[in-house]
Amino acid sequence: MAVKFRDYYEVLGVPRTASAEDIKKAYRKLARKHHPDLHPPESRANATERFQQINEAHEVLSDPEKRAKYDALGENWRGGMDFTPPGGFPGAGGDAGGWRTAAPEDFGSFSDFFESLFGRGGMAGGGASGARRGRGTRGGVRFAMPGSDVEAELGITLDELLHGGKRRITLGERTLDVTIPVGVRDGTVLRLSGQGEPGIGGGPAGDLYLRMRLIPDSNVRVSGDDLEIDLPLWPWQALLGAEVRVETPDGAVKLKIPAATQSGRKLRLRERGLPRAGGGRGDLHAAVRILIPPHPNAEERQAYEALQKASHAPPDRPAEP
């Protein structure tokens, strides 16, 4: 017997080349939009019918075996055509193809078109996905649906990258305490199970995914596991060498400056970078920037003039490294 064709790709609004993830996203978006529990009584019947179509399309396209059977019919799957399944498909008088017949209490509201391809056992053959949705009957359908996952960004400081911490965040009307583990990075995603949108009809809540975003620090740059700071030096410190006090994210340290240090040289402080996932820490690099006195007094000018006279460098050429 001919039955009315259903284009499951059109129902979900995805192309025939859609990936499993694309199908999942489309299904969840449409299912929440048309879930009967979210509609007033006067429009619930239409919402229920649409919701059943969406679930039926997802039941087929999310299951690789069902999708392969569906796609194998090729040109026969043209929108609006009446369709008589060929021999060998469940419900066509041929072999059931290994699909187990579902008990009435397991079977949801699926169309004659679906039954013509997969038989009444098609849902049970779908495994866990069928079991999750097989809560309704044609006489009175009630659906349980998981809540959607929620994605959000959380700005974190360099200190939290170094030492971890706890933050209290607000999402809508909810307040959550979030633990930031040591060793996170800019872009790290934390998953908080069950903290997404609530489920519908008794379904479980979704998850919350928090993406860490580093708040820029004007004094410290991050490069992988390492940190970098600028180290301003006076010319005589760079030329003659010195020991200077350097402020780092972990506090002040003493750093020895070798004689004849050039501007741009990076001096390394071991194990003062970010914590590594496998243990240990990166390094801190201090990039030398040589400064001159902005307002030299008379003695300083005389000293520089004396240095100019003593130097063998041509006075009309720029410095060469």
C-alpha cells in the first residue's frame, strides 16, 4: 500500500549532507521550540503533531543504520510522492531486516511512512535513543526531553591562572560557585554537569560549558606556559652590570644583570611561569629595555659628553649591535 513520503531532512531543516552533529543541533533547537509542554492548550495539538514529526525525523537521521536505509532509496525520496517500499524493507511484506518488534508500551507516535520502512520494531531497533523517546502512545503523548546545554565565557585574571581560585557567577536568576583549577589557560572549557537549562517533562538538565578568557594584564604577557615582562634598565646598569629588584606575578625577586647587556635581551627566571598540566612550571622572561634619563642634570650631561669623546663610534652614524 502506498504511503505519503516524508522528507526527514526537510523536517529538521538540514541538507542531506548534514553531519551527525548538525542533525543533533537542529533537532534540539526544533524540539525545544515545538515541545507540547511549552505551548498553551489551544495550540498544543498542533505542537504535538509537529514535535512527533521532529522526533521521527531525528529517530531515523541520528541512527546510522536507519539513515542508510532511508538514503538507499535514492530518487524514490522526492517530496510529496506516495511511496510503496520495495521488497526487503520492514512492513513491505519482505524480510524485517533484523529489526525487533517493539512492545506496544515501547512504541511512540510514528507515522505509517516510518512503519512501512522500519516496521513497528523500528523504534526498538534504534537502541537508547528509541528508549528515551518511547514514552508516549497515539492516544495520549507525553514527552520527556533533556535540557539544552549552555555556553558562557568567564573572564579570569593572571593570578587565577597561576593559583586557581573560586568565583561566584550569576546566570539568569541562578547563582553558582565555580572552582577554577590551577593550570587552566585562555580558552580552557570547564563543564559543569547539570547546570544548563532544565529538562522538560522530567528530562535531565543540560550542562554548562564555561570558556575561560584571560583578562589582559598590562605588565605581563602570556606565551604558552611562559610569562614575559619588560625590564627597564639605565644605560650604566646595562653596560656595567648590576643586581636589580624585579616585580614578578609571584612577588619581587633579585635579578643579576650581566655586563654589556643589550636592549631586547631576555633574561630567564626559571620556574616562574604558569603551572604545567604534567607538573612543574614554565619560565618568566624579562625583556631588557634600556632607558636614558628623561631630564639629565649638568653632571649627567657632562658624563655622557665624556663618554661620547671617549667612544670610537662615528658620531654621525647610528649604533650598530
